[in-house]
Amino acid sequence: MVKEIRMGPNTEEHDFNFKLNHAKTFLSEGAKVKAYVFFKGRTIVFKDRGEILLLKFAQELEDYGSLEQMPKLEGKKMIMMINPKKK
């Protein structure tokens, strides 16, 4: 099962932590997490900001899961996959 978490390139700290807690729950239940940053309109110029956000996300989830795929840009989405850690 894959759970998706969507963020914008300008996601604030509180929203980030809220989504982080959801991701932790999903991973501890044994679901894969597909985290992505969605670029709307001109926000595509913040590609680096989106990548930093996803890498920070992956770093916070190190205890819960392992990175399957580094962030990569597909059209207007920058996608990253995280596998749950085996119990």
C-alpha cells in the first residue's frame, strides 16, 4: 500500500511537522510513503527549495523508513519514495 503526502515548495514548519507525523504513522503501519512537492504556476523556479524540503523530510523519517528513490522531478512534481523499516 502506498500513502501519498503532498507539499508545496513554501510549506511552513507547522504544516511540515503535521505531515511528518502522518508519514511516521503510515510507515509504522507498514505502508510505503510517496512524498511529493507540487509546483504550481511559477513556483517551478523553487526546484531547489522543493528538493531541500524532501531531503529534510527523509532525514526526519530515518528511524521509520529508508529512502527508496532520491527526489526527482517529473513534470510539475518532485517525487520521493520511502520504504518502511522491517520490524
